[in-house]
Amino acid sequence: MEHNRLKEYREKAGLSQTELAWRARVAAQNISAIERGTLSPWPKVIKALVKVLKVTEAELFPREIDHGKDSN
């Protein structure tokens, strides 16, 4: 699954998984799964997490960039 920085930004905000889940209106077990990379969040969930943590989507879910490498 995706690499993300959710745990890092959650801890910087001083929030537990449960508190972040409550504020973002997401199940706490989903926060845990997203942090572990075993669950890819829906766009609605990403928007809620970004709003609560006051970060951008790109900061929270950085994508690996292909620097012109041939995948063949």
C-alpha cells in the first residue's frame, strides 16, 4: 500500500489515534491501518485528515516520483 506520514503528523499535533479518528469522523482502527499502510484511505477520509492535521495531501501522502527510469 501507500507510504504515508500520518503517524508523524498525528504525533506532531499531539493527537492519539482515537482522538484523530474522532475529529476526522473515521473509525480508530482505520487510522491504525492507514498508518501501517494496510489500508488506502478514500478521498473523503484524506480530506478530513488533511483538515484536522492542517497539512496538505502531498505532505501527508507523498508519492514516489519516477525520475525517467524505464520500467521495462
